[in-house]
Amino acid sequence: MSLERAVAPDPYDHLPPVPSFAVTSADMTDGRPLDELFTHPGVGGKNLSPQLSWSGFPAETRSFVVTCFDPDAPTGSGFWHWVVVNLPLAVTELPRGADPLPEGAFCVRNDYGERTYGGAAPPPGDRAHRYVFAVHALDVDELGIGADATPAYVGFNLAFHTVARGVIRPTFQS
């Protein structure tokens, strides 16, 4: 089965522009394939979240949200792999396999239906998918949403509170 289709735009192309800051990872590189450690067990992976660090965010930052989104999923709406909300200002790194999360932070349900990281798992034979790992610097201490919020609702609220964003975009192909 062929899944030929146009390349989806970057999810942040349609939002008002914000400054960027540095996001780095000991586990992944922008534009390079993810290691199988960070992929879903359905494609032979270990479902571990990759290590992330960030710096250089604006002085008015009061908290962070970390997301991972696949804009290339054949769904018409992409696929949310990870949404970590309410990371305190003092937290500027998540270790590999981040569990437990820092106090006060939580995950909303991803598109696998789980409140955790869900690894990459593009359909077999599909082109390489982009996994947009973003750290959003916010102007509020907490986003004001509950654990039952959807990733889309989190994204809607991020549009009003993001003062800067840093991104890494690794790829993966099954």
C-alpha cells in the first residue's frame, strides 16, 4: 500500500512567530533518524523519551511545556506523541525516559491514549516522518488546564502564552 501524499507543513508555520531558544539532546539530532530506543514497541523500539535540555529562553519565562508531534502521520491532523505540561521554570532538562516528571508537571493523553511518551511508529513503507520536539517557554506559572485536556486544547492555550519556542526535528522511517 502506498501512502503518497504531499509533505505536511511544520505545525508552527501557522501560528504567530515567536523568538526561538536552544534545545539540545544527547539522544537525537535535528534532521537525523531517531534511535530505536525512542520508537514504539510496535516497530521494535523501547518507547523511551529522549533526553532534552534547553537554554537561552526569555527572561519573562515562568514555565515550560514540552511536546512531540508528527505532522506526517496519515491522519489529516498529525499525531501527538508527547505533551508535558506545567514544567517549572527551574527545570531546564528532562532525562532520557523522564519518569517521574518534576513535581507539578503532568502529561495529557497522547494519540496512543496514554499519559506518557509514545514513541515513533510510522506505517511500514511510508516515507520518513518528522518528529517535532518543541519546548515552549510560557508567560504563566501553570497553563491552567487539567490532565483530561486534549493535545489540541493544550496547543490552543499555548498559542496565547508562548513567549518563545525551541525545536528539534529528528526523523524516523519503519
